[in-house]
Amino acid sequence: MALRVKTEAQAKAYQLTLEGERQEIVAPKPTRGNEEERTQIALFAIRRVRVATYPDLRWLYATLNGIYVPPALLKQVAAAGLTKGVLDLRLDVPHTEPDGTRWSGLCIDLKARTGKPTPEQVPLI
């Protein structure tokens, strides 16, 4: 299912409840018209609801690399550890498939439709 944001003024996403009813999830307004940011806001709005069904989702977090940082704050957040090329989302929860395959977690990098990996990200993909 594609995650779609209806307007820039308000990010909205829909999910089906376990009973098959459609439930609307409203997320806060993004700070800019950034497609990656809108998608990330919608994803975390869904997470807030789905964590009751899938408790491990509480460990899904964002690095904020996909969020616009004003130039005046860029040096400050870089000094505090924001690192170029780090993927946008992480879920650091070990998982074992029914066939015994083990995973140590999940990393996701959100890209706009026209987005491409940065030079720092190329070795990661």
C-alpha cells in the first residue's frame, strides 16, 4: 500500500483496524513542502496507532537526517552528532523468521520520487 499525503497543510494517512474498519490518522503539519518529511511524519502517525498491535514499533526512531534544518542551526546540529549519509529510520530490534533466518534490525532511507542516494550513502546500499 502506498503511503500518500493529501495536502501540505496537513499530513493524513489511513489504516485498516483489525476489524476491517478504516481509521484516519492525523499527523502534525510539516515545516516545509519537503516530500520526505511529509512521508516521515505520516509514517510516525501510523506508528503511534500500530504500536499497540506491534509493540516492537516503539523502538522505531528517526535520525532526523531527512528533516530540513535551517542553515543557522546546521553547525550546531552537526556538532551535536548529525552525520551526513546516515539512513533516516532505524528499528534496532532482533527478529527471527520461522525458517530460522535472523535479522538484527531494519534501516530505511526515505527518498522523494526524484531523490537519489548521496555520495555518503552509496557504500550502504
